[in-house]
Amino acid sequence: MRRSGIAILAAAALSTTLAAVPAVAAEPHSGGTTAWRNGALRVDTGGVVSRSDLVLEKPSWQAYQSMPAGNGTLGAAVWAEDGFSAQLNRADTFPNLKSAGRLTVPGLFPLMRASDYRGRLRLHDADLVQQGGGMSARSYVRADKDQFVLEVTGADPNVTQTAELRLWDGRTPTAHAAKGTAALAETFTDEESKGRTGAVAAVTALGRDVKAEVVDARTVRVSFKPRPDGGFRIVTGVPSYTGGDLGKAARTALAGSGGSGIDRAHRTWWHRFWAGAAPMRITSADGSGEYMENLRAQQLYMTAATMRGPVPSSHGGVINMFSPWKDAVHWSADHWWHFNLRQPVYTNFGADTEEFNTPYFRLYLDRLEEMRAWTRAHWKGSEGVCVAEFLRYTGTAEACDSTRPPDWLNRIVTTGPEVVYNLWLQYRYTGDRSILDESYPLMRDVTRFYLSILEEGDDGKLHLHNVNALETQWDTSDPAPDLAAMRVIFPIVAGLADGRGDRTLARDLRATLPKIPDFRTVTRNGEQVIAWSGTDEQGRNTQNPDTEVLFPWGVYGQDSALMQSTFRNRVYVQTREWSEDALQAARLGRGEDVKNLLIQGTKDFQVFPSGFTAHGKNADALRESNYYNGWGAVVSSAVQESLVQSYEGVVRVASAWPKGWDVAGSVQVQGGHRVSAEVKGGETGVVGVQAARDDDLRIQNPWPGRKVRVADGVSGRPLAGPTDAGVIPLRVKKGHSYLVERVDRPVSSFRFQGVTGEPATEVRHLGNRTLGVETSVPQIPGELVSVVAPDKLRPLVRAEQGATTHVDRHYVISELPAELNGAELIRGANNDSKMTSPAGYLTFDLKAPATVHVAFDARGKGTWWPGWLEKDGFTETGATVKTTDTTFVILKKDFPAGRVTLGPNSGVSGQGSSSYFTMVGRR
């Protein structure tokens, strides 16, 4: 249950099954410290959140180092290329989620290249602040409007500044410029539904002498001078757009961007968000605990910055709103995989941020009629609705089709039950019965679908046939996830059906429950484990169907020897960023497994300094073109579940908390109650409960075998106990708070010390992974060269020892002829190394006469070197460049000022090693 602030009422009489007892005297302050005071864990929210700020020790010159900003519907990737770049992306430009464009401000080169540069993504304020060379820049996406704002101070008031908005090849926008405002707009029509989407990007500046112009068909520009004090503001409004008067749309997009205090509502929104989220501070000797704290904070920030639209912003785990890679989208931009949506949904329950699950639920609730129609047409003989694992934004699917053979997605039918269960959990965490009222038709129809496809066998049991066990087993029978799903959702929906007079459905569901087959077991590594399904089809993907019984379904838990052995002997161990091994380990009380899995998974997947990951292990960030967000949710849920969990109807505190990590934090449990705990040196201190509603809780004794009691959360007055029972029943009243404490270490024996924090001051490290930008390759503004095409080669660097030679590899110069030191370097693209066309592969303009040196891989001489080198008059110099990859032969040619065109890397189809790079110096 979200809280705008924690207001705790004075504790009243407590009704519980324990008998009230008088207080037991304890030596004051003999038990260490606690942050619990007056009914709540006392937290300096801004200070704790700032511990997870992303520090930029160097500018983020490369796209993969971009920092994310967003307001839930508009996202921005911000990096230093061309002085300042921000790619602006909406989450609703279906079917292909094309970007609204890229903003560049070259006037910030002096800031970025300053020797005293420093930067910080401030999570609490949701802004990126950068300083250097006497200048400062603050950028953010307004929480209250779809506007990206850049505020600059310290610029030379006499130097004209420009802000360009541009798109790229393949895009066909309409351009507009008038009265200091420039805009690009493009619409997109879906061939299947004929629906139209689109976006307008309109830019203006608050400065002097503001002028707007259309540069070309895909570029607009605003030019201006800063205010006399050297300050200026650039605002880019990016609302949705489906056509009409572009000038009017541009003005509307920028409404409210002038004057002072435009960030007031933005700061207020974000501060309220963080005040409502369950806090957590982790400390450890090796820094691994802090790293996980940072990843959790980044996940919460990302959630609030992307999940305020009508549908989820993440597709197949890809968070496109923060992409700096033009229109590149992995997988399908217009479809959702449910498996990749479930991790952040579960994180939000524990983090007390469950309102950000709304887009997830709307995706399915708003498309119920379309899903029903699809099921009728494609799953013959069925009733109700099959919710497709792979669902299009139009409500159609490429799954739930019994007329087609099984494949990676077709015949997975557990998606519907997961949506049903998450709707139920949303109700359990919020207490909002309107959720059940709206969602009952979907919940009912999902169970009706199952009832219609079950077949009675000779054993009298009801079996599922010709369905998939996730993506792992195809065309199997009785998958473990489905058997678990029916056991969980059938009683829930039967109870809801009773309350709505749907007695036939309630009767059928209850009659089916005893006929659901038992989980088949097999022997694996000498131990009995749950089988993936009732048959033995081969494994295809690397999901573990057997561990689904534990999460998400919670049929068995840490007290089940069968579940423990199944987890220990799972076939696939943490293979992808969506792997939930650490969360499952937490549910099983395996604290050291939690720690080891989180550390190893972060080292395997988190390749980006923003905290985002690649899809698989040990990817090269330079060669990636999408950010994935699933791992952040896995980390968040795992640490939350390790501290406090309630999935089996019992609240367990620190049952899986890793050794060597200290923590002070809170987790929301079912019922919407917030449970707070502190663990120091492996010992749990007091445990606090803030009740969201009248409820009966069962709390596992946090100190097994020791006598505990319940006390008033404000006064500390004992209310019930003592008892050494393994599970403590506790009846709570809405708005009251309670303490569970050891009799020999009551809260009065602890000295108060709030949970505080200081802003991060340096890049965080975990092995070879970092949070924040520690190193980068500085771009130079071209004094002699301006690259026209391809766009990816446009950023120039200085030729020198240690300079990178390719935009998509980490190769650097190790030896360079003295005469080329300091030349302007056009890097190569190794992904193009085997290209034999086009003839005009590289085009650039020379501002003065120059000597152009091309460095070709020596391994290709006499075999695949292209013919244009000789044809165009390039001659070998006898010198070479050595890099950390190989040796390159240098050829040169003199050119006058003007346009230069060079050919592709290879002259033989299918051959080519490292691509050439180009160095240009004045004649």
C-alpha cells in the first residue's frame, strides 16, 4: 500500500492469542543501535537514495554509457557525443517503437572536455547534473509533462549556441520551423489494425535572439545566444501525435516550458515517490552488498521512469525508452513476452511500488474481448480465454493456437494463470476490491479455458495434453507449472465465483482440484526431484519448469525436502538476465546461494554503467544495441525476499539474509503491511510492523528458540508474550505499529540511530563491473574533418597511443608514427569488415587541404584489400600502426578542401579482417 508519508496512530489495545505480560527490565542501550522510533523505521530518504547515484568520473562519450531519464511515458538516453546528445523515445509509437529523434547541443563540448569534469545521475531528484570548465548542465524529463529539459549555466553570452533535432536514414518526418520553435513529426500506421500512432518532437530555447530553421528533410535547428549571465534553457516537448497542424502541435508540446520553477512539480513527484518506496540500505566489507542496494535503487528509478503509460514499456526484457541506438529493438517491438514482465511486477509488491503494475494489468484487461475472439478462432473446442505468452498490442497473438504445431511460444498456457494470480496479489497488497470486480471476467475465463481442455485419464485424474512447459518442453503433458497454477488459482477463483453467484463455476473448480495429477518425480544426480512435466520431451530453452512450483506459485517452500532437492539439482543455472535462481534461493532460505548467485549474475550480465544488462553472459557493451532490465528486478526481489517474505502465509524475517551483509530496510508483505528489520553482524535486531489494515498475521520467530514478545510500536510497551513458539500469531489494527522483540533485548535497550546516507562519490565496482562512468574515449570537435556518412563513424577522436581504432571494438593504438600523432581519427566499424559495397562507404568533408592516411589490416594485403586503394591513388608509406588487435599498413593520399569518398573495407566477397580506419592531418 503506497504511503505519501508514514503516519502512525497511537497504539490501542492489542487483540492476540498471546497473553499480555508486564515489561522485563533491560539495561538501557545495551543492545546496539536501532533506527526504529515512534512507530516506524526512521530513514533519511534522500541520503539513502543518493548512495545509489551514478557517478560520472568521465563524460559518457559513447552511446552504451548513456544515462537514463524518463517520466513514465517519455524516456531519454543522455550521453556526451557531439557535446551533448539525448535520444528521445516514447513507449507508444507502435508498431515498431520508433524514436522521436535525437537532440544535440555542440556548445557543451567545453564542459565535457574540461579537465575538472564531473557528473552525477541523481536518483532522488531524477536528473543528470554535469559540471566542468566553469559550466554546468542539468537535464531531466519532467515528471508532469512530456518535456525534456536542459538547463545550462556558465556559457559565453556572446557565443551563439545551437540545438539540433534530427532523425536518420529510413525515416520520413515532416519538418517545421517558426518563431523560435522547430519540430519534427512522423506518424506510423499499423497494417494489421490500421491504427495510427506517432510523435512530435518540438524544440525551443530560452535565451536571446532565438531563431528556428529547417536544415534538411530530417533535421531542424534552433540557434540563440545565452542570457547575459551565461545561462540558457533548451526544452524539447515530445507528446504523441497522429497528424494535424504541426505548428499547433509544436506549440502545445512546449506549453509551460518558460518561466522559473518549471522543475518544482518534477522534484515534488520524485521525492514523494521515494518517500513511499520501501527503503533499504545494505553495507558489507567487500562492497558487494552496496552494489546490490544500488541495483535495487536503479530498478525502482527505472520503474518510475518508464511505467506510467497504458501498456508496459518493456518488451522481451528490453527497455526501449532509454535506448540511444536509433530505432534498433531486439525481438518484437509490438509484442510482449509475459515471462519478461513478471519479474518487475513481483518486485513492485515488495517495494511498495505496486501502482506501477497498472500498465501490466491494463495490457491484459483492456484486451479481453480480443483474446476471447482469438481463443475461439484458434483453440478449437475450448471455452473462456487463453492468454498468449506472446501478445501483440492489438490483442492478437502468435501463440494459443491448437491448430499450429508447438513452438517456442505456441502452446504455453500458464500465462493466463500468472496474470490471474498477479491480479489477486495486487488486491492482497493494496486491499482494493475494485481490482477483483474489474478482473473477475478475465479470472473466470482463464479457469474456464483450463476446465475445457483437461481430459480425464484411465487413472481418474484430469490431464493436460499437447501443451508446453514454458519454452523448455514442447508438446508435453501435465507440465509442472500448470499443475501448480491450477492448485493455486482454482480455489481463489472459486471463492470469487461464490461471491458473484457463479455457483456452477465454483463447483466445477472445487470438483477439479482433487483430480489434478500429483507432480511427477524423477531422479537427478541421485536425488528425487520434481519433473518438468509428465513426459520426457527434450529441453529447448533454459527455463526450469520444475522450480516454477516454488516461484511464482509457492506450492512448496523452504520446509519441503523435495523442493530443496529440486532447486539444488535444477538443470539450468542462471543462464540469462531473466533467471530467477536468486529469488528462488531466497524463498528456500538459502542465504549464501542468494549472495553468490547475485554476485555471479551481476558479473555475467551487467555490462552497462547505467546498471542495465545484456541478454546473455559476458557480452561486449560496445557491440550491444539494447538495454535489458530483467536482472535489476531479479536482484530487487531477491534481496527483498531474503529480508522479509510472506508467500506461504507466514511472515519470515531475515530467513535468507546473506552472511557478511548488514541491512536496515523495509519490505511490504501481503496485506499491504510494511515489515522493517535490521541485521548487523548476522544478528537480527528489533522487527517492526506497520499495519495497513485490520488483519491477522503469522510471524515466524526471528530468533528460533528464544523468548519473544510483541510491543507497541510507538511506546515500546509490552502487549503480548513472552513466547518461544516457532510462529507467532498477531492481530493488527489499521494505522497501528508493532514491535516483535527478544525479551532479553527489548527496543529500550537499543540506542537510536537513524538510517542515513551520503551521496556516492565514486564509481561503484563489483569485479569487472561498474556502476557509473570511470573511463571513456573523448570525442574531438572536427577542426579539419566532418564525417557525412556513415553516421556511426561521425564522432572523431585524436590519433595517439591509447586511442580506440574502431567504434564497435575495444582495440587501441599501441604504436603510432610520430607524424600521425594528433591527427583527426575516423574510426572503423569492424562489423563492416567484410563489406564490398557501397562504393562510397565513407564520406567526409575537408575544411582545408589535407593528407588522408588509411590504415589497412596487414593480413589482407594481396588477398582481400579493395581495388579502390590503387585506383584512387593511395600509396603505401612504409609505416605501420600497431594496435591491441593487429598491425595495420598505412597508405596515404593528398586531397584539396572539399568532399572525400572512400570505398568499403574488402574487395573479395566473404573476406576481410579488421576494418580500416582513417587519419587526417593538414598538408
